[in-house]
Amino acid sequence: MKICYIVGHYPPHIGGVEILFQDYAQGMAAAGNEVRVVTSASGGIYGRHERNGTEVYYYNWKVLFGHPLPRKKDMEEHVKWADIVHTTTFTVANPARKLCKKYKKPSLITIHEVLGDKWYWIEPNRMKAFGFRMFEKYVCCKPYDYIHVISDATLNDYKKYYGNKENMVRIYNAVDHDILNLPEQSTVDFNKHFEVPEGKRRFLYFGRPGQSKGIFVYIKAILLLKQKYGTKLLDQYRFCFVISDDPLTQKKKFMQIVQQNHLEKYVLVKPSMKRKDLFKIISQADYIVVPSITEGFGFTAAESCLLGKKLVFSDGGSLPEVASGHVLSFRNRDSEDLSEKLFQIIQRDEEAFTKIPFKDFRKEEMIEKFISFYKTIMNQYGKC
């Protein structure tokens, strides 16, 4: 098969979607398919490059609010070449679909998350939220030949807001099992990195400080713990955060809340770190907290479970689908409930958690399912 991936960003630009499509491309190339990736030059690379058996074409597209605006002339030759064109949200999707229609090639879009009315949960400016809501609807409701979603939560939200489609398939994302080998490659020590006194139990959050990630729900829950039970109880624990600078305004807002409420002793914040060091820190934490308000798949939860960590998570989005091992959930967006769940852990530790069977999201299984799905598409288009 000749498979063309058209995406807004691709490694060396780093992000969850970028890594996911790199896994698709490399997995398909390893299975003997011809693969091209068409993307923007946002990673600082321009022109044609070889990456692990795939041809990657980086174009200097204009960017609007972080989203590249693809040029038809850059994509056209690759669409004509392909048997299948696989794209994703947001700005690249409809231009790719139009070219597929012109050249009678099957178009497949991956939709990672559907927010619908939940845009109003994460964007306080209602006019902006309405704009995002309408743009999502515009992109998601175009007549793609096939739609792929990454979780049942996304599938159900799509059906709720945009209707049921016969051409939809759910294939879970994969969690890279190589992370199991990363902690031993790092010399970072949790307590030294965060300056945690010996004997303290440690909660860890890692990721972006975006509104949808729920860190403001979490910090309010910590403040409620302090108000309800006092600093003597709180002093036995440290709430540690590895937070990126994107978006910086949200990180600054978070730090202001910490300072204004005199939580600096208990809430410890560090910037992003190398991947091997991050997973060493995760492996040494006592508990992982994933308070996301929305989540299409939930890599942080799935990765933490793979590492065998006790997980505290919201029941929002796909998190209940991917969580396994020792888990404890709280009501989405409910700081009071999260505060009570944290108190349960403080009082009972492991007894506060429910043990559920491990859920494995292997890359090999994901690629096998896509190969089967691509073959189905080819058969329906009379290519096989």
C-alpha cells in the first residue's frame, strides 16, 4: 500500500499527536508499505527527509494560532501518489479531504477528542468558546470517507454532538513499552530534585498547565485539604508538579495561586525535563494524579499504570478506559471530591485504592489493527 499522512506537525516538533503519527508511519513502513508524511516545517526542518524508512516532506506553511495552513500545491502530488490519505484535526483535514475527492482517493481522519459543549468548561471567554465549538463542528462534520477515533469516550462524544456515522472505527493509541527501560538510564533522584525531606509521601502531576488538564481543580483540592485538616496533616506529604511552560499564562496563574495561599512548602513545581529523567521521577513517586477535565486518550494515566504506579484520576473523558492497577477516581471538575479522595489516601494509603486488571496498549496491536483497517478501505475502493 501507498500511505500518505498529512498532519500539521511532525517530529522533531514534539507532542502527543506528532509521536502518534510517527508511530503510525514507522509501523506501516516496517510492515512493508510505502509511506510519505506531508507536514509543516514547525520542527525547524524544511524539505524532503528520510526518517526510519519513511519519506517526510516538510513545507513552510503559515501558522494561525498554532495551526499550520497547508497549501494545496504542496499536498497535491502526494495525494495523487497515495492509495490512502490519512489526516487529522484541525486545519489540515478539510484541505486534504478536498484533494482526495478530486483525485478519487479514500480520506481518513483521526479525531482525538470531541469537546462540543465542554469547550465552555475549559475556555472562560464564552465568545472564544463558541468560536472553538463552531470550528470543531466545521472540521468534524465534513464528509470524510472514514473516521478513526482513539477511544470510546471520543466515539461517544462524536455521536452525541455530531451524529452516528457508519464509517467510524475505534483503535486505541499505543503506550510505548520502552518507557519501562528509561528509569534505569537516569541518575535523577526525586527527593533531591524537588528538595523533599526524607520520609514524606509524594504525589506527582506531570504535563501541560492547560485548562483542560485540571490543575486548577487539583490545586483547589490541596487548598481545601489545608483549610479542613490543617498544616499538621498536610506536612507529611508533598504535592509535586513537573509542568511545561506551554501555555505560560496558565503556569503563571497556577504559581500565583500557590503563592497567594502560602502553599509553597507543600506544592513543589519544576519545569519540563528530559524524557528519561521524567520517567525516573514517575517511577519514584508514591502516587500519580491525573485531574484532566477532558482527555481523548490519557497518555499520562496509561503510562503511569504501565509503570505500576498508584493512580488518582478524574472520571472525565477516556481516563476510566485506560486506567488500571491500583486506581482511585474522583468526580470530574469536583475539587471537593478530589480533596476527600486525597484525604482517604492520607488516612488509609493503599486501602483507598481499587485494584483492577492491567490494560495493555501495545504498539504492535495498534499497527496490526490499522493494517487490517487500511486493507478494508482498499477493498472497498477496489484497490485490492
